[in-house]
Amino acid sequence: MKRLMHLLLLAALLLPCACQRTEDPVDTPTEKGLSYYTNLFAFNIMHTFYLWVDEMSDALSDWKYGDDPVEKVEAARYKDADGNLVDKWTRVLPDYHSFLGSLTGNNLSYGFEFSLYYADQAKEKVCMVVKYTYGSSPAAKAGILRGHVITSLDGEELTADNYTTVLQKFYESQSVRLGFSTGKTVTLEAVQMYENPVQTSRTLTVNGKSIGYLHFTSFTMEATRDLERVFRTFKEKGVEELVLDLRYNGGGYTLTSAVLASMIAPLEDVTAGKIFNKELFNAKLTEENSEHSTTPFATDFHISSGRDSYSVHPGEVNPGIRKLWVITTEETASASEALICGLKPYMDVTLVGEKTYGKFCGGYLIQAQDWYTSLSKQKDNDEDCDKAIELTKDWGIYVISSRYSDCNGVTLSMPSGIPADYQAKDNPLDGTQLGDPAETMFATALALSAGTPVSTKSAATACSLEPLPHALPAEYGIRVNQPAL
């Protein structure tokens, strides 16, 4: 069962060969086991790709084969002059394959996402409020909807004292009995499924204008074809303004972001191949990869995703949108922020909701096996590399390698997010579903578009429950050997 985390994926260039040379930690290994091989791998990846490699020179000079690689990388992450952690994302991954499944949207899943709230004024009880479900998922088939309140899992009530333990069991389970505030219970069996991020889309007419709405939850590679289908409909319906709902979108592949941007940006800028965004790397990578430092708009893209290969054509489905409204919250991050940043120099973009998360950088997701396989080829099938390939098969690393900007070098989300132009609160208990014109945040955007007062059921409407004050889950920005945001 996947953990409910925000997959913040930011990348824009092919993974260069990381194995043309190796550097060694400072001590002499007494035994070449898992610790040795994971440390050699992690040390070299950080030494080569890390955006702040110059600032972590002390950690590199004191890296030992016997160190715990997970703890070592975590301790080496960049902090500012006051000691505040800037890089909250770089980490060694002992379970690379599970993380990669979450990244691609293919997961063992119940098919719904939720937020945690206090269920009583004393703040002793906790509940899960459903934000949305994925189509054709176990949750959707069971009739679970946005706004439904879950108070127990497998008969155990959620409280302020036990919810982390109970949720841990939930994440690791393949079957769960959900208890709802209404007294109803539903048992779900997890299934392996693609959680399609192209959720609700619709068009409507407001004051004579054709307005499109799209709820989009992740920039997966597979989403590009569904995006093309949605935008073809938008073009056929003559959509002039778009409400792009990114309130729960933590990011995705760079290529998907560039495809979506090319469907939204003025067609003349897309046809001209103007710069959508830029990336800044460490000095070594900047010198070696200068040709990969910019991502342009394009009328056509060729997509290679696993064994699938196809083309999408933004130039054919670009509807000529004159105004973009983006619904944002603190869960709007990375590729979502880069999309906003990259489009602003070219068109009228207005944010409705809350300040975005502030994920201004991206990185590589690299499997240890791939690194050692490449090294083995250079060493003509070295036996030492063969041993490393077997021992490290479950390991990988996510390393921050770049900072993104718009075509002018501006990074709007740095250091702590992009402020909303108009305030509105997400309220999953407002009695509406996403895409309903009466839904709290969508209604605010529509009112602003029409130039009419915001309804009582929109911006000023607060959720009747208080959310738990907690830091967002560990955020990631991933590139997996291909363009990614």
C-alpha cells in the first residue's frame, strides 16, 4: 500500500552517465558488503550531482565506508547560514522500487486521498476527510466521495494519541474496514492500479464566456494523452478562460509539465518554441549539460514511457486561452509551481486559494543497480561490480540537482512558495464535489472571472473541522533518466 505523500517531481534533462569515474570515501574498507557498496554509490552521486556540492565539502571529506548511508546523506543536506534546513528532499532510498511505483502513479491502492482533522473541540479524536477518489477504484466503486468522514480503521477509532500508529497499519495493509461518521462501515481490498491524475474536467458558460475546468493531481508521463483529449474538447467548446485546479498536485515529470504548458500558452509562443523554463545546476553539471538547461514550448512531443511510445500534439489542441486561473494550496508544489512560474511571462495567470508549498528545486532518482551496471561496463564486467549489483538491487537515491526558473531567470516559489492573488480556503466538507460551480474554491474563481461578489459558500467559508497542525510529508522532486518535473 503506498504511503500518502506528495510526489514532487522536477527534472528537465537526460541522466548523464554517473560512472565515468569514481571517487572514494576517506577510510579503507575492511569488508566489501552492503554498507560499502551503498556508501560508495551515495558518495559518488552526491559528489557528482548535488546542487550544493560545494557547500557540503566538509561532509564529503569525512565520508566513511562504515557510515550509515541513509543517516549520512540526511546529515549532509544543505542548510542556510543560520542552520535552517533548505534541502528537505535529498535522501537514500532502501526501497527504490516501491518509491518508483508511487512516482509513476501505478500503486497498490484503495483509490482515495484524504486529509486529517480533529473530530472534536477537545482535540482528542481525529478523523480522515476524503478529498477525492480515483475513477474505477475500490473507493469509487464503494460510493466513497469527497467530504465523507472516516473515524475508524479496522474497528479502531482514530485519536490524537494513536492516529500515526493506526495509519501506519493502514498504509501497509491490503484490506481495510473503514468506519464512517454516519455509522456506516465499508471494507475495501487494495488493487494494483494506475491512479489517473486527469480527474474532473468540464466546460461552462459564465457571462457569455466559455470557461474550462480541470482538476489535475500529478504530472505523470501517462497523463499526457488524457491531457490532449481534455484540451481537444476545450478547443472544440471554444474555451477562453481555464480554471486549472492544482490544489492537491505535488508535481510530476518535466516533460508532462512542458506538454501541459504548451497546451495553455499563447499558440504563437508555442509555435515559436520560446523558453518555458530554465534550470541551474552545480558548476560541474552546468558546464557539461549547458544544452539541457532550457525547456521550450513545442507543438509536438514524442513520449517514451516504459515500453510505450507515442506522440502528443499540443499545437493541435491549444484552445487559445486568454486567462488562466490556478487553484492552489500548500499541497501545490514543484512541477505545479514551475508551470505557474513558466507561464506567467507569457499570459495572464492568477492564483486563487493559498500560498503554494515552495519546492523550487528538482533532482534525479537513481537506482544503485543502474549505477553499478554502468560502472561494470566500463570495467569490462568487473566481479566486484557484479557483487554490488546484487547487493544493492533494492537501493536508490533521490538527489537534488537543480533549481528551476522562468525564461527570465525568476524563481517565483523560492524560498517558501508563491502567494495567492486572491484568498480562498479548501473545504472538503462544503457539501459539493470538485468541478461543481458551487464548490468553495471553484466558485471563488468563477466569481472573480465574472467580476461578481464571492458567494458565502466560497472564499469566506471555513471548514467545520480543524485540520491537524503537521508538517507535510517528505516531499520529492524526481527525474528518472528522462525529462521530468
